[in-house]
Amino acid sequence: MAKIKKGDLVQVISGAKPERGGDRGKQGKVLEVVPGTNRVVVEGVNYVTKHTRVGQSQRGTKTGGIETVEAPIHISNVAIVDPETKKPTRVGHRVEEVVKNGEKRTVRVRYAKKSGKDL
């Protein structure tokens, strides 16, 4: 079961500090999870410049040029943010019984462990 999912709020916990042009300490929402390479794309983090070839669309407008996009970052370099304390934390799973339409089901539920110091 994945610990980080699309839509989670995460914080970058490694890399260069913002004073040196890095992204450590920045928080953002997970836009995409790439399970094959254990990477995530985080909103507003790890911007790279991408050069695209000039082409034409159906209407005849020119496309291409230089654009900035978010690049994937390794999943070990981010931590989920606890919604209560707004600090990075670890994630646990617990088994709960849910009653739905009159029948009991056992499901695993994610929860944020108690966040002490900054990770």
C-alpha cells in the first residue's frame, strides 16, 4: 500500500536550502505519482526548463519554445504533512470496521503519526 498518494500535501525534506536555490522545506500538493521509479511530481517544487520544438496546431498558431515544468522528485525526499500541526510526519495504517449498507467491512485506513520535531 502506497504511503503517498495523489492530492496529499507533502514537504521536501532533503536537498539544498532555499537560500542556495533549492526546495528544502517547501510544501506542495502531489500532482502525480510514478510508481515504477518511486517518484512524485509536487506542485511548485523542482522546476526545470523544457525546450519544445516549434510546430503548428490545427488553427495555424505556433507552438513550442521554452517553458518551465515540475520534474519528478524521489519519494524518499518528501514527507507527508500532518494536517493538524502542519509539520512533516510519518504515515501509519490501522484496521477499522466500517458499516456500509448494513454490512460490516474491515478496511485499512491511513493516518498521520504524531509529529514531534521537524523531520
